[in-house]
Amino acid sequence: MPRRVYWDSCTFLGLLNQEPGSFNHCRAVWSEAESDRTLIYTSFWTFAEVYKAKCEGPGKPISELEDGRITQLLRQPWIRPVVVDELIGVAARGLMRLHTYCKKPSDGVHLATACALSVDEMHTFDGSDLLGLDGKVLRANGTPLKICVPYGVPRKGQLDFVEDGR
């Protein structure tokens, strides 16, 4: 059974923009997904958020020519987009109220979606709103959600060293 992970927008931007410190992490998971060992879930919210060259702070919008790369990236068969419906919206609001560390509604939507799906892990580089909530938010199945930077899982019998960003 493939590993089920949730990616927020920053993770896709790290891959798309080949950001130093992010790209190798994202590429390791992406490679797993290409070989059917991982499924990547994301909210349709991501389709709107992935439009600029940086995730945090002011970022220059990606050109209209580059927009095709975004569309192609998000349409891969191992990407499983999830609709933001009323349940996700209400859950996001409640999570933000309960966990004041999560300040942005978009991050609340990502968090609520990952919880609703009971994914194995939520992958992000967002240290200001999400990484600090690792193990503090319950998934729909009642167990704590692991929130971490993306990482590849070595195959059995394979030595695989993934850069940890430290």
C-alpha cells in the first residue's frame, strides 16, 4: 500500500522552483510517487496558491508562460486533489481557533484537509504556521497528525541518504 502524504502549496513551490533546501526533499517524495510508492494529496486551494516564485513573503508571480508547468505538475496521476467543501471550511476555522499558532486561513484549509483524509503525514516547509503543530492535531481517525518536511523512505535493502536540511 502506498504511503499517503498531504502537500501544502509551499511543498509544490519548493519542487517547481527547485528551491535550495527544499528541492531535494520534494524530489525524493516525487520519485516515490512516480514509482507508485507514495500518493500525494492536496487541496484544490493549492491550485490557486501556487502562482508565485516564493511561498512566504512577497513573491514575484510566475509568468503566464510558466503557468503550464504548474498545471502539468498538479495533473500527475499520483496527485489526488481534494475539494474544499463546507466541512473542510468549518473544520479549518475550528482548527485555527484551537491552535492559534496557525494564523493563515489557507494553512487552516490545508491542515483541515490533511486531518479529514487521515493521511500518514502532512509535508510542509511552513515553520511559522504548521510545523509547530506536529503531533498536536488529531486526524479524523483520532490519531495525531505527523507534520514534517518532505522526506524519502528508503526501499528495503537500499541505502538512501536524504538531506535533512540541517
